[in-house]
Amino acid sequence: MDPTTWNLPFPAVVATLFVIVMLRANGTYWLGRLGSAGAHRTRLARLLDSPGYLKATERIDRFGPPVIALSFLTIGFQTLANLAAGVTTMKLRHYLPAVTIGSVAWAFLYATLGSVGVDLFGRLFQLSPALAIGVVVVVAAAIAGYVVWQLRSRRRTPSAQPDDSSVA
């Protein structure tokens, strides 16, 4: 799906992308709701009705909308965030504004930066396929290096342990 080939005015491209992402995100949310409803008919019902799970779902409902909206600025996480909102049955009065804000942001980003990036990569590939593949490899290696660096730095940092000497 390359918006640069749609031959539409920019506002129509953004509107179309908005509709597409709203349908996808809300479909994922409702799949989560259906899955949760089905799980209540299984042995998982005790877990789903436990005080701890209910407290967690309340927190997700309360603090989750910003996560939902910001998830649209990521790749891959937005699907999980929408599914989790559905599974935990986030209230629609919290979910719909968040998913709308996120969808608007995603549509604008994809219509501008995304389509420009796809166009530039296509031009680079036509000019030099080896260079285009090299750019992808370098970017992937940089991301992988950053993730490894973050994981190693977390392992090196000692976790804060409570000091037992202060207890009388």
C-alpha cells in the first residue's frame, strides 16, 4: 500500500489512511474483547475474576489511553496495545478518544514521512540495489546494536535492594 501512487490530494490520502487504521485498530480491540468473553467461559474465569486481575484491568483502563495513543508512533506495538485494551475490556469512553488521536497521528505520519520514505527508498533502489540493501542492513544492525547495548546496561546496573540494616 503505497500512498504515493494513489493520485489523490493529500487530505484524501490522510483521510483514507485514517479510516484504514481506525478499522484495523478497532477490529483488533474487538478481537481482544471477544477472546476475553470466551475465556470467561473456561477455567480461566477464576483468574479473570480474581481481585488482582480486576485491579490490573482498572489500572489499564485508567492509565492505558495515553499508551494506546502513543502506540501508533511505534511499529508492531500498536497491535498489541489495542489487543490488550480489548482483552482487559478498556471502557470505550477511554479507548475511542485514544485510538482516534493515535490514528490521526499515524495517518499524518504515514502520509508524509512514510510515503516520502518509501519513495526515496524506491529511487535509491533503482539507482543502486546494492546501496539500498546496504542501507537496510546498516539500519537493522544499528537497531540491533542499540537493543543489545540497552540489555547489557540493564544487566550491569544493580537492582535497588531494600537495606535490611535499617529495620529495627
